[in-house]
Amino acid sequence: MFAFIEGVGLAGPGLRGWQASRSIFAGKQAYSRAPTTVAASELLPAAERRRAGVPVKLALAAGHEAIANAGRDAAATATVFTSSSGDCDNLHYILEALATPERQISPTRFHNSVHNTAAGYWSIAMQCRAPSTSLCCHDASFAAGLLEAVSQVAVAGTPVALIAYDHPYPEPLNSVRPIHGDFGMALLLAPQATERAIAALDVAFMPQEMEASRTADPGLEALRTGVPAARCLPLLAALARGSRETVILEYVAGTHLRVAVTPCL
Amino acid sequence: MQPLAISRYSIVNCLGAGLRAVADAMREKRSGLAPCDFETVKLDTHIGRVRGLEALPVRSDLGAYDCRNNRLAQLGIELDGFAGAVSQASDRYGPARVGVFMGTSTSGILETELAYRRRDPRTGALPPDYRYTQTHNTFSLADFVRRYLGLQGPAFVVSSACSSTAKVFGNAARMIAAGVCDAAVVGGVDSLCLTTLYGFHSLELTSRGPCRPFDAERDGLSIGEGAGFALLERVETRPEAGAIPLLGIGESCDAYHMSTPHPDGLGAMSAMRLALETANLAPADIDYVNLHGTATRTNDAAEDRSVWELFGGGTPCSSTKGATGHLLGAAGITEIIISILAIEHGLMPGSAHTRRIDPAMRSNYLIEPRKARVRRVLSNSFGFGGSNCSVVLGTAG
């Protein structure tokens, strides 16, 4: 299945946007880890801005950067959101409240507990009524999102914004499911090669054992293995290098995705 | 889109286990809702509970996945010859050519709710027997189903609240059209848990008695649980299946509010229009609309408005949530299967517990079941986050 990347968005530890991070991925600048910084999106109405948790901010920041880089209209672009866990802080508060005798949970916390919270806030922020889906595939959530997004581009023939994000759980869930940092990324995928296309992707599902691509830098590699959404890093590195490469992403239970990246000149 | 054969399907919810039980309940207009007696929940509300799950652990080789949600999945898979049909499809196409696209909203969160009561008083740690990945994680359901059925194709969970298990039909249709797989197991499960019971209560959206969709005095929803599964294949490879084809699917967002539908039902209308467009049909081609019809004041009013705008006041429609309760993430697959039963049995379901239709409603709402030829059905599923999905089933053209 083919798709063309027109825009990339990124918000991660020491990775402040795609433009600022390209030289790190290309090996021209050292990677140094620093806390992820994302502001509450100005695009959200005041009430929604107050209610938005970190995962929503990650998704909005990355998605907005990718759409802006591609020069696309967010209101008319379909979206695929993918996350291994959703809003982990919010969930923890609900679980703590349910373990008390009163069991009082706030209505806002409850509606923010759905896995498609980021998609809901995005649609409100962007006034977007286009189709949207929200996926989970545990550690392989990025690969699942890429497969779904590219299949939409290939079958529906319309552009799709893929937005992947993850945020750590507080304790005690952090101990049983550690996620090592805040990470959000987005790709604007289009069916045809426009003048904005950065690279062409050919994505294939491979039901077999393969060796997943890694990142050369030890810091980035720790990020890749520490945060499910950061499993995209070898693909971002290939895009930053601007070379023809094949990236292997681990998918579910021993299966993989083979992603052939061809830069557009 | 290319129609897909829904070559086998199975269902379980508070009406009973299997297609026969649900079809009988529809004919008799029976409801499975009863006063809430789940766990230690003390809420004055009715629920649609599946009895006996406590005594039905999951298959021992998958014991790590044992939780209420996966127990319901197993129960559903083993009904109506579903597991056997998947096994034949796996032999026909190869296990790596059969995808698994599941929907759930809360997965096995009940396990975590219970574990939070058993935290170490000194360290706060969760009990050592708690298994996050196999129970709580949203992907747990698809992981379990894929392993249970021995499939090796692409898999993921769609979790878009109450539209989840309608939307998976779209994922499967795209994956099959793109050639990533030849067949797909779709559907999903939601099971009773404290998060949704107390959560909907906090929003003042739960009814005290059994829910009464489209009733003038409706006062909220009744939460239910259940599972439903469907096997999708290309029509041309399964002409003998004689199944009800999936004709179209439409997905949209409200872009309005996280938990309140757009008052004019704009997102809902757009999903229904897209579903008809992909099916290459006009509103007049639809014989019956299975509504989302949660029995909240806002959902039913907005949905009535959008259905009336699109179909006018002639097309019969009803919500079956007075019978099943709102199965949340499993509502889509449940009502798609109920729609298939409507076509097969020539029976448009009535609306259990609805006494007097809200005079403000303008669509042709059925309180009593109606015997009639049903060729094509449109089924609606809407969720939090303004996530809408409509599915069209039946004979093409």
C-alpha cells in the first residue's frame, strides 16, 4: 500500500518539533534528553483547554505541526489516532476515587476517560467532522495506526493525519506498565505525490519474524524502546536522512510491517 | 464500496446466549434489564447483565487473560457456530490472511478497579496477581480473540466509545479492499464495570428504572454488557454463504462536545449520508433504521431530528436498548446483528419499556414489533467524543 508523507509533527523528550529535530535524526546534532514541552492548544475553546490533559496536548501539538507543514486544511482531513494507553493521569484519578467508599467521580474525568478523548478534542479544536478513528495495539500501537492510516489513504484515496501519542501512568500503574516519557508524533499522509510530498511509503504487513529497525543513537534508542509511540523513530530518522531505506516495525505477536521509504525530490 | 459477505455471526447479552435467544426476545418484545445487582455497586439503576460469567473462566492456556471482558468474548466466540466458521476461513485463506478488528470501550478495567482496592497499604503497590497487559489494556480483547482463534493476521482494537464495534466493519472493509487480508473477524465486547456505572451516574445520564428510548418521560440510559462477532469475507469468494451483505459504512465527528451530541444531529446526519453514499443507495431504499436511541434526553432528540431530516416521517425506526441496555463499545455489533435478524426474520423490532412516544419526535418510531419484508437496514452508533458511525446492510440495489 502506498502513501505520500506531506508533513511531520513531533513532540518528545528533547525533540521540540519536527523541523528542530531533523538534524538530530540525520546525525548532525547530538541528541540530549530533556522533558517534553507542550502548551495547551490555543485552538481549543477555553473550557476544553482547561479540561485537556497531557495526552490531548501531545496529540494536538504533533497533529497541528504535521498539518501546518503539509499546508492541509485540518477541518477537512480524516484522522487516525493511536495510543497504547490514553489519558493515564485521568484514569488513575478515577480508579482512586472508585476505591473510596464514596465513589464520587467527576463528569469531566469520566468523559475524558474514553480512549478517543484526543480525537474528540481535536475535532472540536479543528472543527473537523471528517471520519476519525482511535486505535490501541499495546506496544505496537504506532504500527497499527500506520497500517490503518495507509489503508485509508490507499482505499478511500483521501489524505489522512496519523497521530500517535503516549504518556506515562502515575504510580501504582507505572510500576506494572512503565512508559518512559511523553511522546507525540504525526504524519500527514496523502494518496498522490504533490509538490509538498517529502517521501513515498510502501507499507506491507509481514506475518513473520524479522529484525525490527533500531536507532543508532543510544538516547533515541532508549526512547524508542521506552515509549510505544516512539517506535516510529527509525521511520522519522529515515525521513530526516532523505535516503532510500527500508524500515521494519514490530507489529503484533511476531508479525512486522515493512515500510519502504523513497524520498521525493 | 464492494459489498462484503457477513458469513457468520454470534451474539450474547442480557437477552440470552445466541442468535435464537435474541431473535425470540425481539419477537416477544422481551427486555433483559433488571435492578442493578452488580458487584458492590449501590446505584438506583437498571442494568443488562449477562448471568453466569462468574463460573466461566477463559480457556486454561489463555488463563492470564481471564477477566469479565474476555470471558464474555469467549462465550460469544463459542456460540452460533462462530469458532468453527472462523476455523474454516483460517484453513481456506491461511491464518495470516484473517484479520482481527475488535472494539471495546473499557476492556478489562474492572480488574484494575478491584486491584485498586487491594493496594499495599504501605507502598501503594498493586497486588502481585494483577495483570495489566492481558486484562486492562485496551488491546487485550483483540489479543485474546486472535490467540483464542489461532489467527495470525493484522489486528488492533478500535476504541471510540459507543461507536467502536460499528467502526470495525470499516477497518475490515478497508483491509480486505487493500489486500492486507482476505477475511476478518470483527465485533467486540464491553462488560459491566464501576467506571461506566458511576461515570454515567455522575453525568446524570442513567435511568432509575429500565431505559425508555424515545419516550416522553425518558430519563436516561441503562448500562448493559455483551459480545458480538461477525466474520467478513469477499462476496465473490463466498457466494454460497447466503449471508446478509454489508453494503455501506459512514463515519463522522460531531466537533461539538465531548459528551453531548450536536443538538441538530449534524454529525449523525453526515454519518448516515456517507453510509448510504458508499452503499450507492437513497434513503428510500432503507426499510428500517435501527437507532442508537440511548433514551437520554439529548441523544434521542438529536437523533430523531437527523433521521427525520434524512428519511422523513415514513421509514420505520426503533431503538432496541430498552431490551438490551446500552452495551457501550459493544452496542454497534449488537445492533448490527439485531438488524441482520430483522432482515432474516422479516421483523422490525419494537421498543421494550417505551410507553408513550415523545410528541416532539417526528420520525416513524415503532413501539411494537412489526412483521414486514425488510430488505435493507441502516444501523446507527454514536459515542462520546462526538464519534458517529452508520452501517447499511441487506440486499444490494
